[in-house]
Amino acid sequence: MNRPLHRRLFLQSTAAAVATASVTGTAWATAARVNAAEPGSSAGLFEISLAQWSLHKTLFAKKMDHLDFAKVTKEEFGISAVEYVNQFFKDKAEDAAYLAEMNKRAADHGVKQLLIMIDGEGNLGDADLHKRTEAVKRHHKWVDAGKTLGCHSIRVNAASSGSYEDQVHRAADGLRSLSEYAKEAGLNVIVENHGGLSSNGQWLAAVIEKVGLDNCGTLPDFGNFNIGGGQHYDRYQGIKELMPFAKGVSAKSHDFDDNGNEIHTDYLKMVKIVLDAGYRGFIGIEYEGGKIDESAGILATKKLLERVREQVAGEYK
């Protein structure tokens, strides 16, 4: 980052209390809405969380410790809910003392731990059945960690190979197996549009439908619609197709114009798609730009989401 991360910022005291009910899926999101907002407040439409990837440069450079993420999220950005990335505590999934410390620090700062984004544990849609089965097993420890941290979900990828239909079958098979395990722990397994066929909204929707379990859903990301070969799926169409299964939403941002609008994504249009689907849960900031530092990018995205929320407040309940 270009400026010290641990600086005191003047923050508006608009963050509402986060729901503490231990439920999942749509019921969890509804509980969050009811408990988090004052009657008539636009904050009731959705709450804002922070995806840890927004600070990946800072974390990889060891300028911030993973254990301080909850504190920084609350004190520097005025946000009371976090979305972890497993890369930043990769060897700690089964470390009870470490997870207990994460719980303590989040609780100390009044921060809700929503989910863990999982990468690097194998392809859940691998063409090789043995490798697919092993990938599912390697995700089990993250389900267990998510339960310990009070998360509602783990976010996974649906990478596969073969024909379009082959990949539907293979990804659904791996996801179903993992979701059955996660169901016993009371967690959701949610899939992000994250490159390849998973960034084809129609394909990913078909996979989730084939899984057919209520705790298997999506984490629609505003910007991840690169399907390969220089082609991009229409982001607005993709979000429409994924929202019926959404148990979280990721507000990807890169660059902003002089009016504070994200230049690649029409946030007003995108938020309306999200709300039109009946979603009232958290929308997570995931800043990935490079023209301004991570801190400034997070704050710019937060300000944009708050402005859009106020704009649409009169249209939705």
C-alpha cells in the first residue's frame, strides 16, 4: 500500500449490528436483515461485508497479519462482517487454538465471520473420480473450520474438464458430496463464478440445480465472467442467472471515475438485479484494482455501495 494501513479514519457511525442467529441460506440472510437494520433504514436492504482478498497485497507482503483482519475491518473501514480467504491461514484449518484466537478477535471487535473462500484444495469436478473424491475430502477440514468460526458458508470452485455436459455432471457430483458433508455441520457450500465454465451463468445454474440440495448455492461476483479464449459472459445476465441460488454476493471493483462510479460495472443496475431476486443478505466488497491503494479502493467501493443503497431505498422493502 502507498500509505500506512493502520491510520485512523473519520468514519460515519452508520454500521448497524449484525445478526447473531446461527442459521443458513435465505433464512440466515433474512434474519440478518431483520436484526441488523433500524425500521425504515436503507441498511435493511443489504449489509456490507469485506472480502479479505481486498487486502491480498498487504497480506502477502506481510504488512498485516491475518489475525488482525477483523480489527482492521472494523477500525479502519467501519465494516462489521468479514469473508476470509483460506490462503492467508492455509495451515491453520485444524489448529483449534488458532481458530479460537480468530473467534476471540472477531468477537472483541463485534465482527461477524461470514464465510471462508477456499482455493488450492483440488478440483471438485475433476474428470478423475479418485482425484475428485480426494478434493472433496480436502475441503472437509474447511467445512469444520467454518463451523468453528460460526460461518454460514464456505466458498468453493467448480473447476472441471471435458464437454459442457460432462462438466455439469462432474461438478455436480463433487459439490453434492461436499454439500452432504457440510449439511451435517449446518453450513452452505457456495460456488463463485471464477473462470472457465463457472463464469457461464447458465452452466453454473444448471450445476446447482443438478446438485439439488438446499445448502448448495452460489456466490455471484459482479466481475468474474471471463470464460476463456478472450471471451466474456455478459455480467448482468450472469448475475440474473445466479441470484436465485445466491447465499452471498461479491461486489468486485477495480477502477473508479471522478464521480465515484466503478467504470467496469454499473453498480446501480447490478444492485437492482440483486434486490429484484429477493436477496437481502450481505454484499461483500472485493477490491482488486491497482490505480489506487487497497485501503482507498475498499473505501471507494463502500461509499459507492452506500450511495446506491440510498438511491434504491424507496423502491424496495
